[in-house]
Amino acid sequence: MRSSVVGVVVAAVAVATSAMWFFQTTTRSESTRGQTFQAARMADGKPDLNGIWQALNSANFDIQAHAARPALALTPAAPRSGAPGLVRATHVELPHPLVRPLGAVGGVPAGESVVEGDEIPYQPWAAAKKKENAEHWLERDPEIKCYMPGVPRATYMPYPFQILQSTDKVVMAYEFAGASRTIHLGKVSDSPAPTWMGWSRGRWEGDSLVVEVTDFNEETWFDRAGNFHSDELHVTERYTPTSADHLLYEATIEDPKVFTRPWKIRMPLYRRLESGKKLLEYKCVEFVEELMYGHLGVIDPATGQKNK
Amino acid sequence: MNARHPVVTLALAAIVGAAIATIGAQQSTTNAQPGSTALSWKQATTPWGDPDLQGVWRYEAAIPLERPARFEGRESLTDEEVKESQRLEDEQARQRLAGAEGAAVGRRSVAESPIRGNEYNSFWQDHGRPRQVFRQTSLIVDPKDGRLPYTPDAKKAEARSSARYGAGPYESYLDPDTGERCLTDGITALMWQGPNGGHNRIVQSPGYVTILHEEYLDRRVIPTDGRSHGSIRQWFGDAVGKWEGSTFVVDTINFIDRTNYEWASIFTRPSETLHIVERFTRTGADTMEYRITVEDPTTFEKPWTAVIPITRLNDGTQIYEYACHEGNYAMTNLLAGGRADAAKRSR
């Protein structure tokens, strides 16, 4: 974490003069470690979190520490027999045939853990299910089907998201699947049903926007490694400006059905500084229809032939 | 699965609207909300000084998009027609509240329906209160005949896709319309969808106006910082906004070409030549005029303009999660039905 904090500070200093309109109100550039950064303010005096943000890590592959590997879906190499002296001592795993043509594009970049202590306190049955999820990643990961990513996963997918901050509502607009959340800062009724993106109630604690997210269904995952939750998931998120161009994102995960205790993730979020940067469309439903429905019709559009 | 089609709504609106009259916005009966009188209202501004359009808005009027034949040559209803329209709206609302839809009324065709507008598919009309009656005979105010100025080719395509709607064939996932595929019903219809997830939340932040449409979870983040159009083509095009007095003006171009997709109503599909200008003008605490001008030489011989009154719902109103794709069991069932049909035919 320390080195990334230094990086953050260096980057903040480097860009402090590039005055994009939405943080022109930032009057100081804090560059000293240990000092508390004073966030820019909105006209109503609240910290200004507006902007397009993105995580830069490999947490969407696996929120825990992981070495690089050739693919998410692996298959054991056939045991080698025959020539004496050439019998493998250790098990070798190869990319699954379905993802093999992707080569290096299908690989998993290594990544440090975003989980505090690198331990996810699963109950024993849940630890077994997580392992099984990972083994069946291709069939089970909701991201593959362009389903809404849920929280906190939406925050660290490899797509930007935009914070649109009004006075009593904050919209989180995610590029992936066009998912959105409205964070209610004022009073709001209860959610009438479980949801993919949760029901978000926010409040300010100093410079931090703290969001309690509840009313999830049990369909979303934390990453591509099969980390999962139940419909009792309760996420407490904390967005804290740490420089003009960085937020510290922290989320406490509670789910008594799946975990033995609450646990935490944390990571920096980076402002997208490109001039005129916008959130673009990633309407992926179209991208997955062939996968999900191609084999179900009379005709498969991919081949133009009748399905068997 | 809640993918209902705008053509159904508009057709319904047309049917209902045809039978309906209006008493004008001011007099609009039971759905008038406190504070909506023009006299006491003053346009509020956000803390950063933009006109404040925030809240949950929806189209609640009973005005058909196109002018029904019976009102040909007339832009507004007579007092009698207004009265009759109001009677029908009240009657329908009573029926709906009494649960006299679906089971009681049965899945009737339009022709069989004892009360026009209350036939099958009117369950999408979730109003527990009567729709608002206005004098306008069509949402389209230009051209003067109140009709969509289709090119001859577009008219044919429209007839073809309308005939397919609900009838098939459904041989693959490309055959249902884009709504049934959970893609979108298209930008032009979003603000007047009315009953079917027709809630639209406007949230403003410095330099942006965001519209969250409940239907299909569609979302538009519209910059108002004076930037010019970008070059990337998208389903919802490239939108730039600006304030003209207290009117929010959105200019959208750079739509993708999806003219090969089957839509029951081709005017909602994007094409590369589509250009839309929208004007949002708040006219009271709970009323807004939404004016849309659509230009697309691929589909229309000339631009057309619709004026759509929309209503602000009370402060507690929420936008709920419209997880259409995530729950699209209808697609699987539709394709299974298509296979069963094909098997029957081949026997």
C-alpha cells in the first residue's frame, strides 16, 4: 500500500496544474504524507466527489493475492508416461480448450490482495462452494452473461464509472452493462425486493461518503475467482478523497450466512484525466446473446444452420 | 419479463385517446397535485446555479403520438370530447382499481373489449388514477397533420415489423424486437413510455444532467459544459446539452446503425442519420414540457416534432431496478415455442 500512496501523491502533484473544470475549486495540492487532504467542496459545502473514476488493479480477476496464470479456466495436462526420466514430478495445468485460442490475451495478471489480511473468512461449506465456483467459472461467472455486477465488484471492474453528485442523491453510473445506482442521502423508503445492485443509503462523515448497501440478491460475485455472497450481504462503502485525483475506496463486507466475521477491502480509485472524458456505452447484452441463446432457436445465427 | 413494446402503448394510447377528450392541464381532475398552479410557481435553481429539473417524471397523459383519423384536421378536442374522454379515463381507472382487468375482463382483443383501452396488454397501464386529459389531439404538433412523415420505404418496413410483432416467426434471438431482447425501446420513446416502467429520474450535478430511465435501466449522462460532439457511435448516440434560459436543450447525433434489427416500431431504432433535439422546459412545480424534434432521412421525409406534457411524481417516488436481461426467461420460452412450431409444421 505504501508505495501506491507515494505514487498517488506524485501523480497528484504532476497533474495539479491541469485544471479540468470540475476541480477548479481545488485550491491546494497536498503533497505531504501524513497530512489530511482537504477535498474540494460543492456549492453546498459538501466534499466534491464528481468525476470519472477507475480502479487500476487486478481485483476483478481475484480480490485475493494471486500469481499470474495462463487462463481463468484451466484443465490438467494429460499425464506423461513412456520415456524414463521424463515423468513429470508436478501437476501441470493448461488453458481450457474453450479459451486456449486467446493465448496471452486470456491470461490472468498477478495481483496483490485488496482484502485486508488477505483472508476471506468463509464458513466451511462456503469455502467449498467458492472453490467449486472457480472450477466452473466459465458457466457460473455472472460477468460472462453481462449481468449487473453488484457491489463492490462494480467499483473495480476494468471499466470506468462516473460519480454524479447532487445535493440529496448521488448517482453511480457504471460503464459495464450500463448499470447504475442511486445513493439516497436523505430519507428513503425500504427496497421492495432484492436487487442486483443493492439499495444504497449514504451519509457524509467528514470528507467521506459512507454508503450502506443492502437488499442484494445472491446472484452477484466479488470477482472472477468465484468469491460469492448470499442475500444477507451488507456492504458498507467509504469513498474518501485523498488528493484532487484520487479516492480511497473501502468496503466492509458482512454476510452471516456465508462468512464467520465481517471483512474489508480497500484500494485507491484514480480520476480519468483525459480531457473531455465521458462514460461510454458497454451494452453487452448484444454481445452475449449468441452464447446464451444461439443454440436455443430453430436457427443459430452464428452458423445460419438449423440447430439440432 | 417486462418488455412491452412502445407500439402497444402508442396503439393503446391512440385507441384510448381517440375515444377521449380533454379538459386541459389546469383542470386535470383527480391527478392535479398540490403546488402545480402556474401562478405560485417559480423556477428553482441548483446550488451551482442551473435551473433545477430534478425529480421523478413520467408521462401520464392520454394523448396518442399520432393524430387518430377521427380528429383529422383538428389540433384540439371540443368541450364535449374532453368531457367524454375524462369519463372514459375515470371509468378505466375505476375498473383497474377494482381489479377488473386480466381475469375479469379476459385476454380480449381490442375489438372484443367492453371498454376500449382495457383489453389484453392494458395491464401494463399501471395507473391507479385516471390519465390526464388534454386538448391536444396528438403528441405530434409538426407536421400539422399530426402524423409521422415516413418515407415510403419506411412505411413498408413499419407495416412489416408491426405485422411480425407478437406473431413471429421466432427462429432465433435476432427475431424478437429489441425490447424483448432487453436492449432498449429506443431513445425517442423513453420519455413518453408512461405506464411500463416509465419513471424517469433527473439528477443534476455541476456540468451534467443525468436521466435515469427505469425502463431497461437506460441511462443518459448529458454534459452541459459546452463540449462539442464526440465521434463514437452508440445506441444512445452522442449527446451534448446546454441551457437556454430555463430550458434544457439536448442535441444528439452519432447513433449506431441498428436498422437491421426488427423493431415493432421502426422510428425508435437508431440509424446513423438520426438527429434528435430535445427541449425540457419546466412549466410548474409538477409539470414539464418535453419537446422532441426527430430528423432522420433514412426513415422520415422531413423532421417531426412532438410536444409531450410530463408530470413530476411525489418526492418519495423511486426508480426501481429493471433487471430485464437478468430475468429474460421470455426469450428462452419464445425460442422453445418457435422450435415447437417448427416441429409441428414439419410433421
